[in-house]
Amino acid sequence: MVSKAGRGSISEALLKRFTAGDRAACARIISMIENDSANSADIMSGVYSRVGRAHRIGITGPPGAGKSTIVEKLAAAIRKEDKTVAIIAVDPTSPFSGGAILGDRIRMSSLFTDPGVFIRSMATRGSLGGLALKTKEVCDLLDAFGKDVIIIETVGVGQAELDVAQAAHTTLIVLVPESGDGIQAMKAGLMEIGDIYAVNKSDREGADRLVGEIEMMLEMRSQKNGWSPPVIKTTAIEGIGVDALVENINQHLGYLNRNNLLQGFMEENIRSEIKQLVQQRFSNALWDAQNLNHLLENLIIEVMNGRLSPGEASKRILECWIRECKKG
Amino acid sequence: MVSKAGRGSISEALLKRFTAGDRAACARIISMIENDSANSADIMSGVYSRVGRAHRIGITGPPGAGKSTIVEKLAAAIRKEDKTVAIIAVDPTSPFSGGAILGDRIRMSSLFTDPGVFIRSMATRGSLGGLALKTKEVCDLLDAFGKDVIIIETVGVGQAELDVAQAAHTTLIVLVPESGDGIQAMKAGLMEIGDIYAVNKSDREGADRLVGEIEMMLEMRSQKNGWSPPVIKTTAIEGIGVDALVENINQHLGYLNRNNLLQGFMEENIRSEIKQLVQQRFSNALWDAQNLNHLLENLIIEVMNGRLSPGEASKRILECWIRECKKG
């Protein structure tokens, strides 16, 4: 009991610091979410009434498209509008998440020292499907923390990563002439989910052709809420096109607002978040039970001997859990 | 009752054709797995005693590394050893899965007309985390179908896609000089999971440097079962290095066999497959219940009004389900 009370007061103290705008407290709570800490659910309950004000921008595209540079320049431009920014890097190839290898972070240093910018990378290895859910919770937390804009950078090739980017209010797809043609982007599902397209490194050969390809494919695609995605040429490293990007991002948010699309969007996101949390909660409860783990190990032997399919084994485990619930 | 009996006999007839080696029956069952058909679990139970003989090879790497060309050449080389091959393309940018756009498939035509090669692409869009599980089930099915070698091609940037490639007996990572340096590969998690590394398009500049970088990073990495991953230069489009790849793939399988590592590997895979199937089965059962869907919609309103966190909502749903189980 003492330790439980102790934990409770740690959460309360943390919450107090969090609501007072303490960045270290915010970072600590994110770690608790990442580590599935028992207290993180309580904390999320405590802050949830503050969620719902931030503009969430998902940025995705193939590795090497220059997503991080665009994130950096966008963040700087948004800061000039006196808005605060949080950056969540889910992309394992991003300098925001890859550590200080080869000095990648050096050019970001202006962001790192600005207290109006909060940068966080999410560990992607070994997260086994829980990544999308955790990213959502961290977004919620940073929203509650009072950040005006949350930028989520993912690498637009994996399925989970596309889903994360798409769960933002505004999804920006970054492509480059040499990252393959528009057909590749289409095959990878990038042409279906973007609200805005940036053709980065547009001083290179093939940029105009890529813009044309994207525009052609966007004409063929079924419209997303009646919005026509603009295609913008950028050379982010020199800051070219960044203002146009910011303008279009703001226009997209305005469009969502004017057409009352934010409500439905939030509803869909919350539905999916709750469903995923139910799954997680069930899984935790199930595998906490010793006898079910024992049953699992016995069934694995049956499956390995070819006497049982994994599907049949899963059926028996669920049935056993339901029997336990009835008893308990 | 009639329709149920009717369904049962369809499954039986399909199973009979499947066990007789009918490719169309195999393809049809794969579609049933992909569509979560109610019969697919029965069918998997029916064939599971045949699973466990195929050598599963996962191939991954960044888009544009030439994975599909390597898959094509590997498949052809393996066919020369008189083994049958199945190819599963999870990579949305692969010509195996992207349809006949731009004639990508034309150069694969030798494979498409060989009855000893079975090619299947897995739909990646909208699979919402179920992709890894379904890929495993399709592997099991093709294994039961009698294929000697199963090649699974994924794009090595997404988390789920890396996990799928890693779940094979032998994981081959394909890199190219221009796909960024070894540091990028390391950050993307590719340096941790490979059993064999191919530096493809090795006639291009920077190939030797990349080989050196990979070898250096492999020396730093913690050994996977004591196996030292070879790094092989290939120019797959011209067939250069493909024989060396096949040789090393066979050597790796031999190594796993000699050191009794296959048993533990299979056990781990079956454990993870059962756990994922339990989740899926739970989710299907839960959201089949009308009143829980009703509760969900009510809770979403509470969450949107800031009166409840998604975590608290998920707790109430699970509690409600457990109460229902007790009653039922």
C-alpha cells in the first residue's frame, strides 16, 4: 500500500509540473508511455481534457527525400508565427531520431536550443505493432502540453508508418526526382494519402516531370473531402518553397475548419485509438495470467508436432481465458 | 444449416484440390486468408500437419535496391536445383506486387510461366497491422502446399516489414551504393537483422566502400547465433554474384541445421503467431457484440468532450466484455 501511495504521489507531482509547462516532466511522461508504465494511463486521464487544440501535421516520403530538412525549416517558419512546435520523429533514418551520428544534428542546432520547440524521437525497433498507438498517445500528450503544432515525421514506405502520417490533420508527402518516379510513389500508397505534395530538391533534373506525374495521378484519385492537393516545388536546404508549404498547410487547416471536417476526423482517430487500447489492455491482462502462459507453451509443442494449427491453439487460449473470467 | 453444410463441403473440396497440388485452389485459399474468411481457420487446421519443410528466405532493403531482380535471379537459380519456389511480395514497390504498370513484369515472364514457381503479392494498404500475421499464415500455407523454398520480399524501411523479413529462416539484406551509406542502413535497423548482405549494382561507384562499412558494422554487432554474415557483391541484372548468394543461403540453412537452431526458431515463430491470432480472435469476438459497439460510440462522445481519456474508455469496454462473458 505504501508503495502504491508513493507511486500515486509521484504521478501527481509529475502532473503538476507537466501542467506548469515543465519540459522535463513532459519528456518523463513520454518515456512512461513508451515503457507501458502502469502510471501512464492515469496521467493520460489526468491531462485528457486539455487535448484537441494542436494542429497535427504528418510528414512522410521515402528515405533520403529530405523530410528532416523540411521539418526543420517548417518548424522554424511556424515559430516565426509565434506558435510553439513539437516534433516527433518516428522515421529511423531521420537525424532527429538517429542520434548524433556523423553530426547530423548539428544543422538542427537552432531548433534544439529554442524552448518553443520540443523534439522527441520514438524508438521503432522491437515495438511490434504498438508504435502507431504510442505515437498517438504521445501526440495527445504534447497537445495537452499546449504545443500549437505537432509535426510527426515517418518514413513513407512501411504500412504502420503510412498510417501514422495519415492520422494527422494534414499529411504532407515529400518526394524527390531521384527517389524514383511517381509510379513508385503510387505503388507505395503515397498518392492516396497526401493533402499536400512537396517535390523537394527541385533544382535537380526531372523535378518538373515529377510534378506533372503527381498532378496527373492526383486527378485520377478519388477526392479526399473535396480538397485538391497542391504540388509544391521546394529546395528545402536553401529554404526555397518553405513559405509556400506553410501557407498551404494553413490553408488546409482552414479548409478543414470551414467545412466542419475536424469533428469527424477526431472522432475517427479516437475510435481507432480506443480500439487499439482495448487490444493492448486485453493482451496485458491475458498474458499476466500464469496458467495461460503454461497453456500456450503446451500448445506450442502440439503445433510443432503438427497435431494442431496455430489458429486452433489461439481458439483454445481464448476459450480458457473466458472460462477464467467466469470463475473470477 | 444448409448454407453452413454447403460452406463445409466447399472447404473440403478445396482442401482436396489443394493437397492434390492444384495452384488455383492454393490461390483461392490465400484469398480467403487475406479476407479473414470464416473457413480459412478450418482450412489451416486441415493442412497444418504438412507445415515445416520449406526453407523461408526473407529479402529486404530500401526501395530501388534491386530486390525484385535478386528475387527473380534467385528463384531461377533455385529452380535449377530442381526445387520448387514460392514468392510472396509484401513490398508495395515490387514489380511482383505492383501489377503490370510500365511492363515491370515483362522481364519476369520466365518465372510467370514456370509451374514450379508460385508468385503472390500481399495487399499492403489498409491492412492495419494484420499484414505480418497474414503473411505468416500464407507462408504456412505455401509450405503445406509443398514448396521447397519460400521467398518473402518486403521493403526494409517499415517496422512491420522488417519484422516479416526477420521471421524467415534466412534474412538477406540488399543494399546499393546510392541507397545512402551504411550508416543509413544501420539507423533503419537493417544491420541488426541480416544473415547475408548483398551489395547490389556493385559495378557502380562506392560499392567497395559500402562493403567495407557493412563489414565494419557487422563486427560491432552482437552475433546472431554465432553466424558471421557474409557480404556479397552482386550485379543482379547481369546475374553476377547470384550463385554466391545461393551458395551462402544454402550454407546458412546448413548452419542452422547443424547447430539445432531451427527448432528454437520455429518455436519462437509459432509463439508469436498464436499470440497474434489470439488478439485477432478476441477483437473479432468483441466487436461482433452489438452492445459493445454501442458503448464504444457513447464513450467516443465522452472522450471528444474531454470528460474521459481513451485509456479510461478502453478499460470500461474490456470490463463490460468480461461482464458479458460471465453472463453468457
